[in-house]
Amino acid sequence: MTGWPRLTEEERRAILLVEALGLLHDVGKLTDYFLLDKCGGGTFSYQLVTDPQAVHSQVGALDDYASKTWQQWSRWRSAVTPYSSFPAIAETLAEATFRWGEESYSLAELPMFARPRPRIQNADWRSALGKTMRPALVVGAMHGIAHYEKEGGTKQTNYAAMCRASAFGDEQFINETAGATTLNDAYASLPVAALRDGATWERAAWLAVMRQKLELGIADTRRPTNEVTLWDWGYTVASLAKAALAWIAQNGWPDGGPGDIYFRTMSVTIDRLEIYRNTDKITDLLGLRDALDESYRKLQVLLEEEFGLGNRFYHDETGAYYLLPDIAFTEEDIARIRSCFPLDLLPHIDFGQPGDRIRARDLDQENTPHADLVERLLRLVAIPRKRAQEIAPPVFTDSGTAEQLHATWTAHGARPKNAERCAACGLRPVAYPDDDAALEAGVTLAGRADGDTARDRHLCRVCLDRRGRPARDWYRDRRRTVWTDEVADDNGRLALFVGALDLDGWLDASLISTLVVSEENGRPKEAKNPSPARIYRIAETARSFWSETVAGLDGVIGQPLYRIAIQPSPADVAALNDDAGLLRYHAYEINVDGVLLAVMWDGERFVTTENLAYFVSRWKPEAADGEGDDPFPLLRNSLNGSRFEVMEPAGYDEISTPRAAFRVQETERLEAFTPVIDLMTEPSLCMTLVPADKAMAVANWVKGRYEKQMGRVRDRLPMHMGLVFFPRRTPIRSVLDAGRRMLGMAGEWLWQAWTVDSVAAAPSGVQRVTFDNGVCWDVPTKALDGTDDRWYPYFLSAAPATPTATIGLTDLCHVTDLAAGSKVFVRPSRFDYEFLDTTGRTYDIAYDPATGRRLSRPTRPYPLEHLETLDKVWDDFQTLSRSQRYQVVQAIEATSDEWNLDFAARGASSVFGQFVADTLAGAAWPKGKKWHQLSKPDRSRLVDAGIRGDLTDVVEIHMQILKEREPAANQAPVSEQQ
């Protein structure tokens, strides 16, 4: 095996510029002229990014194919074109040149040839123009493979209301989302000048700008094919073309043309969740995350730029998936990939099985049956990802790796075999290395990661350095936090929010067939074609959902918190740095009258890193209530001029030790921040730390976003949500273990049969569907401009036989065609929670692998829709006094235990139901909120909650976990029986 090609600088530049051509070949659609033309408001030839007659002034013999193409271009020139409207872009492209074999090209010569049309692909361009035009022909061939543009659909006729859709049908007005930037402005400011710069071209930064602009445009203006943006299609075309050119560089031009080139997906995977779960401190976790991110960035540069093999097509918590040419690889190639990663974070590398390769022409959506396309597209992401999920060890190890790690114990000082292991990685010796010369290849350490501090913290210097980097980055932008003590609420508790979108059926392309392109006589006629660009769009839509969710938490969390800076005297600053050896950007504690205040040392002052209201409640609880909501005056008055000890933080269940003492010269109130720590935002998974007292509000807000953005396909795209509540000193490994366990609530691939109880049109363009299990959905039925949505909101009338089975159009029923008694198949969304009052509580989170039902709590997980019910139950139930709530719940649960009733028996027993109703009616309801004054639906909801056990859960959440105070509106209870 010869291995991957080692490109010359000339070949590398050629491949990267043709990759740029893939992104730019359809860029004429990134204009307002294109939208106007499709609305009948003008004539615009978007295909002519440059003028063919200007860049090809010398034309030789034209065969029939070339002649017809040239004539068409001549006709297009009479209309408005991109090159006539934006001449500077065309001129710049003419200056971006490269060589391909013996031929020289500029990017201006190629866009009009980057089309899949047979007369362009089959013409004799060497005779006509003296060049084969093969770089552009490859891009054109990949254009038709990446996506299908002849599906039809409904024309949008209103330019001002032209919409772009998400992969799941949620629309935005193009002009509105572009803001002050029109599409014409975006086109005019394309960063094409960078393409002239050769070796100085910063590709990653260039791609980021290109993505920002191309995402504003759409590849097709018709509904429902307006969901694929110019970035989605362009990036997919560019990735395929790049891999194809790498294949050609090694094998030569294929006899059957670019359609005969084979691709395969290479996965480079690490189980992030498992690695994160092995950390005790949040700074260790964030340091690991940063180290992995940096390693994956190095891998991108290696594969995408140095080797020029292809691009990363998909990535998530399992790893990165690269679309590459089917070229043999060597052990040297694998070693180069692993060299991007440190020894304790080596990835698994999988090139797939022999049958996993994909021939380009076999993805031609125009001539390939739908079921065959699904089978082939499985090999793109779904199959490699499934294999990655089945790999047991989180990282790769072999005998060679073990020998390298063993060498770290014996080199430079011959450490004994029983030397203490690093508390973070568990692999290297504590304080390793004594000498930087012993470092693993590619690892560099900051000066702050010295051996003495590493010994004090029971870490190797590599992990000590990783721990400090997140704090350093945080200090430069303190609008968020990296400290769990700051995320803790006023009771010192946090919550891990876990959100999961079940994308399996979308990433394997089987559920794309449930999206309809056109109808005939009110019945689905044609389904959307699966394509690589659509799979990419689906993944990026989900990724954007989670990233925008985390970014929007500021508004949900509410009033931001603030920090204070504690300034020692100048003499003490010098002593803390030089004598005590405090590390910049590392965590310490200040002993304030026996209560430890978490801080970070920046080299000049201490900056607090915990919720100050919670600190005050522990320090001076008698003063906490008297100072109002602002603890700063109390802290300033108490700290200034006083002398305190600086403590070295201890591990879990250990005692902090003194490091030095200092006198406070001044305290200063610093900027506000939002108490949120984003751990992971991938297409199928989001994990974020939030204050415990805001967790239920976050859950409800995310549910609302899901229902709006994915409500049209919620029956096929379930979202599972979990909340793990925990005290602030709980080891992060236990929290993440609980979060990972909660992912089990999804169960196996499962479609449930639900029966419709009622259907009714509701305001705001939704259809309200109520099922006989009590779940109620408001399904959107209108596009953004009020057009009937006949493309997305369908239900399955028959369950697929297998997870990847193609779903026939006859098995789809539009939501407006449902009636009482209709039987449909859905994949339900779920919600669960747990409070880790002890770390052992994580083992209570266990689910039946088939059904997803909680083994220790049969009422859970709840349907996601039940979140609203829980809120309404609490709103009514909290009007009782605190003691009355406990008495009602204890009476119900004690009777259930005495009668030996399991969950099913509680619901089936009318006697037990009557007991619950009598117990609630007999409670001491306050004046103005008597039992008989509640509405009948409210009383029924409370009784049902008592029967199911929901009352017990809402009391646990709001009274035991969140420790909510008694509502001010509560009046003294009335003892009389209602």
C-alpha cells in the first residue's frame, strides 16, 4: 500500500482552490436579484459568476455539446448577471491562479463549467479552449451528487416575504434574518481576495466568514426545498470535490469520469462523555475539553490542508467523521493522525469495512431509487457512528501506547513503579515531568505548571496545565463562568441540564422520506430525496438549536450575578506571588471567620468565584436577610482592613490547607455574569450546568423552543430531557455519570401506537391534537406567510418494520386529516429528574433498556408534555401551607404502601382514587382558595397527580430540592373541612 498522497505545495494549493470553487460555484444565488427573479421580478442569470467570453477570449473548435453550452451562455449574458453587478468579485477571482498537471487556471475560468449537465460534462473542452476544465468538471459532477435540485415544490412569489426553512420546516424571513445586510451586501463582501494569497491564506478563518455569508442564502426558493442553504450545499460539494481530486492525484482521471470515484468515511472517535465522567473537578473537565478540541483542530489542519484529502463532514460527542477518497492507508498515516493527540487521549480510527465505500454515481438522486439511496447514505454517517458508539474503551490503547506511558514513569529520574499517579488522568506520575525534555511529543507547558504545585495538588504537570487554561481563558472574558460555585443557587445547589434529540432516523436518511414535496388529490405524491447535503443540514440544524439554546439562557436565568475583587496590600501581593508561590489563574479559598470563600488569584488580586449570596448565608446567616438582595455592602464593610488566610483547595471530602495570609486593602464590585457552564452542544446532545432554582424554568423554555422549531416533526424527532440536581461540592464525575445514565430514558428504537381523542384547529396556525393518553400537541400547520404547510406535519399510520426501513407515502397522514379514533405511531419525548443528595444516588437512575421505563420509579420518565402539568399542579398545591402539603402527600403514599399498590394498581383502584380525592378535599385550603372554589379541571388534575405520584414529585422538587420559600400570598390555613 502506498498510503495517502504527499502533496506538493502546488498540488495542495490547487486542491484548496478547487475546494473554494465548490463553495463559490453557485454563489450567484446569494443575491437579491436571484430572489427577485424567482418571484417574477426580473431576469437574472445567476450561473454567470464571471463572464465566459471575457475569460475565454480564444475559442477553438466547438463540438455539439460545447456549441450548445456556449450559445446558452451567450443568451444568459444579455440578462443581469453576478459578474455585471459585482465586477470586483469577478476580477479578484481572475487573480486566484493554480496549476493542475500541465494546465494553468484561474478561478474566474471555472464557475460556469461546475455544472452536472451532460453537455458540459461530455464536451471536448480541450479542443474548444485548450484546457480540459477537469477541476471544474469534478465540482460539477459532485454538485449533482451532493443534492438534488429538480424536486419541484411550491413557488414563493413574494420577494419581501421570501423564507428560508430549517431542516424540519421552521421558517424565517430571509430579509429579516439578514438584518441590515442584504444578500447583495453579503455577495459584495465575500472574502475572495484571500484566495490570491497562497501560503498566507488562513483557511479556517476564511471558511468561518464564508459560512456566515452563505448561510444567508438558499439553494432553492421553492417550498419545501428551501431548507438547504448555500453553505450546506456548497460545503458538501466542496468536500466531495476535494476528496475526488485527492483520489485523482493518486490514481489519475477515472475512465468513466468523476462518477466512478469511490469515497469512504473515516471516523476518529473518542468517547467524550466517558472521559469527562472520569474527572473530579470542573476545571479538569474543561481542560480536557479544550485539549480535545485543540487536538481535533490539529487533525483538521492535517487532513484538510496538509494532506488535502477531504473535509470533516460530521462531528459530535462520539468524534469526527471525515469524507475521504477510497485510498489505501498505512500505519504511518494512522501514526500521523494519532500524533495530533496526547497519549492519554488517543482516538480510535476506523476506515470502515470493504463494503462501506460509496461510488459517486451511486448517489445520483435523479437516477437512483429512494430505498437504494438510503442504503448507501447509511455508510456516510450512520454506520460509522454506530460503530463508534459500540466501542467500549473511551480512548485507544495498544502495547505501543502502554510502553510510551510506562516510559514516562522511568525516564529522567527512574521513578519507582509505586509512585503516586496523577489524580486527573490516572496515567502519568504526580509532578511529571521533572524536565520539560521528557514531555510527550507535541505537548507544551506554561511556566505556571511547576512541579511543586503539581505535587501539592496530586497532579502531573500536564493536567495541572490543562486545569489552568480554562481559568485563564475565562479571565479574559468573564461574562460567563467556569466555576461551579458561581453557578450554584442561593442554597448552594446546581442542576445539570441534559437534552437529547434522537436523530438516528434522520442521520441514516430513512425519515427524510416522511417529508413531502408535492401532493395530488390531497395525498402525498412525492417525498424528499435523501442527499448528503440534507444529512449535513439536519445535523447542523440540530447543532444550531442547542448552541442557540445555551446562548439564550441569559434571558431565562434572569438577573445576572456579580463578583467582587479583593485587593491585598502591595507588600502582600509580592509575598503571595514570590514567597507563597500562588499560581496565576488558579483556584484558592479565603478563610473568612472559618467559612471558606472560593476565589481565583490573577497575580494582583483575588476574584471571587462563588455565589456571594450563598456565601453570606453560610458566613453570617443572621445578616443575610437584613442586607436585601445585594451582599456587597456587607462584604465590603467586613472584609476591608481585615487579615485572612489563603487556603489550598482540598479534594472531595478532604480538608483545605493554609498557604499564606494577607490583609485586604480594598474590595471592588466587578461586572455581571450569567451563571451557566456549557459542557457540550452537539447535534444530538446538550449538557449545561445551571442554577438549581432556574432549572425548571430552563426545561420549560427549551421545551417551548423545541415545540416551535421541531413541532411539525415531533412525532418522528423526540427530545428527551433530564435534570440532575446536586449540591455544589458533589464530584463532577458523579453528576456526569447521572447525566449519562439519563440518556437511557429513550429506550430502544421504539414506535408507540397512540389513538387520537380529538382534533381541533387552534389560533396561530396550529392543529390541536389530543390523544387518549392525555397528551396534547399543538402542531403547526401554516408556513410563515400563512400558506398551508402540506410538506412537514405528517403522522405515520404504520410503524416501520426496521429502524432504517423506507417509509412509504401511503403510510403518511397529514395532521389536518386526523380524526377522533385515528391510530398513529409516534416516538414519544420524555422528561426525568434526580437529586444527588449522595453520590450513590446515581445508581437509582436505571432504565429498562427496551421501554426506557425507570426501574426504581415506575411513574418516570414523564412524557415531556407533562412538564406543563407538573407546573399547574404545583401552582395549585402550593397554596396549601407547608405542613399541609407534607401531610397530604404522606397520607396518600402511606395508604398506597399499606394497601400494597404498585403504579398500575393505583391507577386501576377506584377506592384508592376516591381516597386521594377525599384527602385533598379535606386539606386545610386557605381562604379564597378552598377546594370547592378550584375549577373542576384543576381539582381533577390534583387528584390524578395524587394517584400517579406526581404530588410527591412536585413536593420533592420545589420543597426539598429547590427549598422554595412559602408564597407571600399564602394566608393562615383554615382548619375547617372544605
